[in-house]
Amino acid sequence: MTVQRLSVEDAPAMARLHAEGFDRPWSADDFADFLTKRTYAAFGIVRDEKLQAFILYQQIPPELELCAIVVTPKFRREGLARTLIIDSLANFEDISTCYLEVNEHNTAARLLYASLGFEVSTVRNGYYRSQDGSAADAIVMMLQPQ
């Protein structure tokens, strides 16, 4: 399993994959816009000549924000997310803290992040709104890479 850097050309594939994992998906134009900015970086895993997982960061040294991580449903629970996080973090220098936020109901992701050393920093009450109008808290987690 190889993690590779993604570019603007990968924006349509990122948008398709993002739509599989989120109620309010970002568009290909959104991803293209992110990837034209020097503060953003994305990494992905390609299997069967198709993007199967990706991670998107925003870097404003000395901090890094994990903005999105998505694994296609067919390949979940195979370690792709863990591999993406570990391998992609190695690409950043001079980072004191990596932040992310996760829906309180996403237990699998929360357990993964905790197993990698992320700790709860704060909670944003009612931050996520689903299509049915219900709200869920965002758990903000942080990691201080060694």
C-alpha cells in the first residue's frame, strides 16, 4: 500500500470519494481550490487504478490541521486511514501540533485517532448539522508529533 501526493488533477476523484463519506460533500472545484494554495496538501491511496482513500491537510506552521480523511466503504477497516495518517504526517517538518475535528458519533474514527496519540482538546457543541436538521458535537483532537 503506497501513499502518494495528490494534485489538482485528483480533485474530481477526491470529490467523488468525499461524497461517499459525508452528508455535505465538497465539490471538485472546492478540492481544486484547496490544492492550488500552498498551505494545503493531500495524499491518497490508489488501488485498482482508482483513488480509494485520501487525506487533506492545511499547514500553517507550526500547526497542521487534518481537514478531511475518507476511505471508500469497500476498503474500510483495512488500515488505509491509519496508513494515510502515519505516512502523510512524515511529510511535514517543524509541526508542533496537528489538530482535527470529528463528529461525536464517529466512534471508529475517534478510536483510531486516540490509538495514534490524538487527545481531546475541546468540544464544539452542536457544530455538525445533518440534512434532517439534527446536530452533533465536534470533538477537537490534537497530536503533538515526536
